[in-house]
Amino acid sequence: MHPTEITLQVYHRYFKIPIESYLNTVAEFLDPWEERAYQHFVHQYLETTKDSGIVGMVRQEKDENYVYLDAAVRYPINHTKDYGVVQE
């Protein structure tokens, strides 16, 4: 038997979004400047691009024209762990 071990590989994805587009995407949030709204935006983007990543922490900066998101996106990786075979 070979147990499967799952690890996560993390990539940072960077987004530069026009403020109006960002606000339209997170309109359902009372506070568009909270992390859950940032995660929602990134999740929606990943779904539209058929990316299977799992959204983690997202940091935000903005200026008068753009919202900049730095998202940690995790991807599961399966490993088969070989514990060795005991022969009798």
C-alpha cells in the first residue's frame, strides 16, 4: 500500500484592476476593502480562466485609478510516499 501525501505549492498572482471593474465584481460586499472581497475577486478570476487554484491570503493596495492585488494561490500536489516493502 502506498499512502498518498498531499502538499500545496503556493504561487503569488498579481493583479492590476481598474477600480470600477473591481467595485462591480465585489458589489455584494458591504465593505469592498476587506480581505474576503479581495479573495472573492481572485476566486471569480480563477473560475473564469478555469484555474483550479485555491485562493489564500490576498493583500491590496490602490491608487485613484487601480486596485493592486497580491494573491497567494495554492495548488495541491499528490505524492506517493514509499515506505519500503517488507518481504518475508
